[in-house]
Amino acid sequence: MWFWTFMLVMDLLVPLTMIYFGLRFEKNAPKEINATFGYRTTMSMKNQETWKFAHKYAGKLWKVCGWLVLLISVVVMFFALGKDIIVMSIIGGVVCAIQIVVMICTMIPTEIALKKNFDKSGNRL
């Protein structure tokens, strides 16, 4: 049971991080455009307007996806309850990998939204 609890906690880290930063970015983008913290892509860093837009958009996505991934992760991990440690490890690892893919894939709609709303120079269309 201790290992299952450990795997569950580990599998909750990514969705909880997505929810936390989703809420944070949706309300307030980092004040200054920087290469260290925030939603950092070439398009999002064009100017302050693209920076704020990208954070608000990505924040909403992360918040929604974080809750969905959290719910699915908990349900899947309950199927691993009582299984062998190796089976729990595999299930927990696959869940974590899928969570990371979901987190990264949120960049696609964010970049599409940026391109629909701004030209290549970062001016609003």
C-alpha cells in the first residue's frame, strides 16, 4: 500500500502543477518578458501584448487539462491498487508520461491562437 500511495502522490504532481500555474497565469502573466519563467516561445515573447495573451490562453488550457488529467490519473491509479509493485510502477510511469505529453501539447493550441490574433511581428490583427 505504501508504494501505491507513493505512486499516486507522484502522479498528482504534474496535474496539480498545471492547475496551480494555470490559475496563476490566467490571472497574471509574469510582469516582464523573460527567458527564465513563464510561457516562453518566440511568438509569446514578441512584446508585452503577446506575452499576456499567451499566458492567459495557456493558463486556461492548463487549468482545464490539469483537472481532467488529475481525475483520469486518480481513476487509473485505483486500478493499480493491490497489484504487484512492478505493475504499479509501469502504470504510474505511463500515467506520468501521458500527463507530460498533455502538458506539452497545450502549446499547439496556444501557438495557433497567437498566430490567429497576431502577425509575425507581434502586432494584433
